[in-house]
Amino acid sequence: MSDQVIYKKLQKARVQLQRQTLNKSGKNKFAGYEYFELSDFIPSVQMIFNDLGMCGMVSYTADLAYLHVQDTDGPGCITFTSPMSTAAL
């Protein structure tokens, strides 16, 4: 049952974030496109998670990045993973 609660909270959070008006502050001058920087959306995500009883925790290994979304009202947790990469600058 606890897994169902955290998934329901996550869906509510996604809908609330989608309703936000977010602006892209990052600009790629070479390719001419704009992008979201973390500061564009993290404050909204933090407020939404707080209101819904959720906490997001990020961790890294050499190969993977993890986002653990913990239900602060119960034992539910969802973990997202993404491969790590390097950028050639």
C-alpha cells in the first residue's frame, strides 16, 4: 500500500509543476537555444514536495546518478537512475 501512496503523491507533484510558469534562464550562445537551469525549477519542486510530504535526495556513483523520492509520511520510496557522462569542453 505504501508504494501506491508515493506514486499518487508523485503524480500530484508532476501536475502541480506542469501548472507552474517556468522560464528558461540558460542560453547556449553557439547553437542559439535556451534551456532550464536547476535554479529555474528546483525551488518550485521543493515547495511542491514539501506540501505533499515528499523529499528528494540525489546521490552519485561513477556510473549512475540517483534520485530517491521518499514519502515523508510513510515508508514509500521511488528511485530514478540516469547514467553518468563526461562533457568534453
